[in-house]
Amino acid sequence: MAWIRRHLVVIIGLLVMGYILLPNLVVIAYSFNRPRGHLNIQWSRFSFDAWTNPCGTPGICSSVGLSLKIGLIASIVATILGTMVAFALGRHRFRGRSLTNLLIFMPMATPEVVMGSSLLTLFIAMGIPSGQMTILIAHIMFCVSFVVVTVKARVASLDPKLEEAAADLYASPAQAFWRVTLPLVAPGIAAGALLAFSLSFDDYIITNFNASPTSVTFPMFIWGAAQRGVPVQVNVIGSVMFLGAVGIVGFAQIVGARRKREVA
């Protein structure tokens, strides 16, 4: 009992992490299943068929490719715009700053149904046909807010004395930014970019409002396939995305730990 009391916080943390990761583990396990019918909800027998043929279901790879393309472009544009806005809000005082903060927060607080229908109304009023471009515009719009919040928190934690020290060493403002400020903010920028990509790749509601019948993203494909039975290949792609995200985080942790040892 004494050991449990000493490690109670760790035990609770591990239980919570296990609860969070359990659905992902189920997805990975059922990616090796070979169901008897269309429904992949009961374990039948172990098989590598879905892993050796991830594009076996018609339309699944094209939908994944579209989601990856939109997510990549949206995350890059949102990261650039969001980083500039975060520096403006975190480093400068100007008229309308409070209103800008409110406008940045609104896409995060607005229900996706409201945002998706509003964007659809806007695109129809402007005569913009639904398709990949409207999906991309919508994704950039709501991803920018998350990037701003992430990068702004990193900017607010910076010590301004570091830039003053760089200026004392005869560094120009541009040199101080590129060699001091940007490397320190880079983890926040990377986190914002990864968050934007995951949100874009995962979005269904806003995408469904602003997509054309020929622009089917991966979440839309899953929703359509669920009416007949989700194929095992969906679990394979989900497992790859999850393991890829874990790999990126693990690689970042290893690089960070190595740099700390080099500094020490």
C-alpha cells in the first residue's frame, strides 16, 4: 500500500494514457484481421492481406492522397500566416489588438456545422464552385487559429534579454531574429504545423459542406464506406498515420535529448 501511495500519480497517468491509446491499439490489431463479410468488427483470423494491398478498396488511396495534399498545403500556408500573426500579437501593441485576438479565437469556438455552412454560403454568394480549392481555403482558415495560439504561447515565453544580448554583440535585428529568436520559437512552429496538418487531415464536417462529389477526402471516404462496411484497409492507413505520428514525436524527443547532452 505504501508503494501504491508513493506512485499513485504515475499509476493514474499510465491508466489514463492506456485509456487514450486503447482505440488506436484496437485499430492496429484489426488491421491484421481477415473478416468473413464486409464488417470488420469481429475477429476472424490473422492475415497480412490488407497490409500487402492497402489500395485494394477502390477509391481509398485517391482519397488519402487528396487528404494528404490538402493537409500539407493547408498546414504550410497556415503555419506561415499563423507565425506572423503570433509574432505581431506577442511582440507589438497596436490599435485593434484585442479585437484581433477575439477574431483569432472565434474559429476555434464556433461549431463546425455553423462554420461549414457559413463558408458554403460565402462560396455560393461569390460564385466559387465547390471542390478542392474551397476545401483548402476552409482548412487554412480554421488551422491558422490553432497555429497562432500555439506559436504565440512560445513567443510569450521568450526572454527579451536574449535578443538584447545579441544586439550587444553587434547583431542586426535580422541576424538576431534568424539566429536567436527563430531557433527558440522553432519547436512551437513545428508543433503548430503538426497540429494544423492533423486537424486538416481529420476534418469531416467542414469538408463535407464545401466539397464537390468528386472531391472525396479520407474522412469522407470512411463515412461513405461505413454505410456498407468499413474495409480493413482503413485500419491499415489509420495504423500507418498513428505510427508515423508516434515516430515523429519520438524522433524529436531523441534529437532534443541529444542536443541537451551536447550542451552539457
